[in-house]
Amino acid sequence: MKQNTSVFLKEQKELGLPELEYDLLLADGPYPFLFTCANKEETETYLVVCHTSDAEKTEYIMVRRSPVRLQALLKDQLTIREALVGEATHVYVITYPRGEATPQVRYVAIEDLSPKVLPASGYYMDARPGEFDEELAILEERVLMGHLHCVTFNRCSKLDIQPFAFESDGWTFTGKTSSHNKRSTSWRKKQAI
């Protein structure tokens, strides 16, 4: 479910993080414990897991993830742990001490984390049919927008034309981009074999 656009984390310039807003709620209980957050333009998406919420603090683990990887999580192609730390070497640990509005944010090597703070191995989202249709549609739109904005600008006077092609949800997109922002794009539905 798409969440209200309230701020999850203010910009952290020293860590290279933009201001992040709550995005997609994936699992909750008394509080959201698995969700995404994104920058205002929705070009950077982060997966967030809350591993501790007690009388002293609320602590999250966060890592930037592609919409394709998040789709795989929601389709049970990746476990929650694989989606969070698979292929990553570092994560952000965000700690909100109880009663304080300003968090402590650290960039930590995964090997330095206690295994107890990571999601248990082997657990999938186990979604009911249709449960994440809205989230998958939002993520699919981000995949398409990310691919359609793959224009490379060459500061030289000659054109730098680069063909591109990708497939997404049964559609094939092809086109050419150039340094002079001329783009030709086509798409077609893949034929069933």
C-alpha cells in the first residue's frame, strides 16, 4: 500500500543520502516493520526493515534497492533477507533514540552486523494472490521510467547514438537515444510461444 508522503529521514549530506519519504508499506503490526522509502522524484528507492522497537530506541536497517529487486521480493522470487542484504556490502543503520526526533545514521559493513538484527534466512513474503498488485504496478512504472530515461549526453559536437532494448512484464521496448536528446522509442507486446 502506498503510504502518506511524510518524511522518514531528512537529508544526510555526509552519507550522500537525499531526504527520504515513506513510500510502500509491505508489512506492519503495531508499527511498520517492512517498507520502502524514496526520494521526492522516486528515482531512488530504499528497502527498510525495523529490527528493534523498544523502550530505548527504534532501529532500522536500510539499503538502496532497484524496483526490479523489490518486485522479485513481492513475487516470492527472493527471500526478505536476500532482498535486503543480497549483493550488498554495506547498509545504513538508522537509530531513533526514544523521545528524540533526530536519528543516528551509520553506514555499516554487513559483516559487522550481528546476524540477530537481520531477517531470518528462508522467509518469503508469502503473499496472497493480488495482495501486492498495487505495489507491483507502482514498481513496474518506476522500472519503465528508469529505462526510458537512459539518455546519455555526450558534450562533444558529434552525436553519440546508443540503442537500447529491454523487456518488462511481457513488453519489449526498443529505441535510440542521442546526445542531442532526440529519442525514438517503440514498444510491442511479446508474442506468446
